[in-house]
Amino acid sequence: MLTLEKAKLFLRVDTDFEDELITGLIASTVPYIETATGLDAESQATEPLIDTVQSFLVMSWYERGYSDTSVDKAIDSLLKTIKAKAALRCNGEG
């Protein structure tokens, strides 16, 4: 799972001024990912792709309306991949 320190590195934020905002954004990714993929928080903690998709989501939300088609596509692809991996695990194939 994404930590505040990792998120700040990804966002290139080197002050503590917005730590509360960034922490809130990180926390918001968990239910967002659960809705998109079906993975609960406990399952997300063991999925290696979660840090990456959380980083992209936080960046998108932090930049207040930042929109980049390539980032949106990356987020969508990551969420689809995580959902497919979860389905394979549920079916005993992964």
C-alpha cells in the first residue's frame, strides 16, 4: 500500500504543508479501488500493483483536475489487470 513518503516522492512534494491532504487522497484510493476491482483493503495490501495505481490516482486527484489521457489509460489498465488477477485468484487459478 502507498505510504505518505512514497506519495510525496511520486508527487515531488518536499514540504509537510499538504501531508493531511495527501494522506486523505491515499485513504480515498482504497474504496475507489475496491469499487473498481472488488478487492477489499486486506486483499489490496498483498497486490503488488496497488502502489502503482494508488500513485497515479493520487497524482490525478492532487493536481486538482489534472487530466492526461495517458495517465487515465494507465489507471484504467491497472485497474482492469488487478480485477482480472483477483478473478483468477477467486477461481483458484492464480
